[in-house]
Amino acid sequence: MDNQASIENIPPSETVLTEEKTPRFFTTKEISRHSSYDSCWIFIGNCVYDVTEYLATHPGGWEIILEFAGSDATSAFLGKGHSNAAFAALSKHFIGQLSPEESVYSDTDAIFEELPRPEIFVTSR
């Protein structure tokens, strides 16, 4: 199976938008700087999440998230069969998207074929 997939996130609230009401974009280099328990960012699909505050309460333990800190957690997150409630909890930590130049996921990637697409996710293109 191709390890690339693509979904883009419509921000769940205006709090994650810039003053111009557009999503904030991050490079993988910026995301990689947040790879510790004190500052933990991940990306799933093309969406970036600051999950630092969630580490202590994650039902599966903080260690599994920290394993992917600062990097792509798409396969790990989707591979665990998370519920719609997990997708909703994740959406609270949305801070932006991968920069368009680094977006590595497309709508046709097989990894997303069988998965439910909670309302917070919409396809692009």
C-alpha cells in the first residue's frame, strides 16, 4: 500500500485561523522542532496538530504519540481504527496545515478508502 494519503482539514473554529481567516501553514522542518513531551506537534494527512496538552490524557498513553512527535503520524493514527470521538478530540488541537509545497497526501491514496471521514475532514482537489 502506498504510504502517502491526502485529506485536508477545515479548521474546527476560527481560533486556528490567521487574522485574514485563512489556515496557518507549517513546513515539516517547523513541525520537527516540536518533538518532545514539552512541545509535541504531529501531522495527520496534511493537517498539523499541537497535541502537547493531550499527551497526559491520551487513553493509549503518551508514549505512542511521542513516538511520532514532530513528524507524520498519519499511518499510526489511522491504522489504530480511532473512533469518530477520537477524530473530534483531535480536531481541538488543530493548528494549521502542511505548506502546499510539502503536502504529500492526495485524495486518491488508498489508505483513506475504507476509513470514515468525520465531518472535520474534507477532501481537496
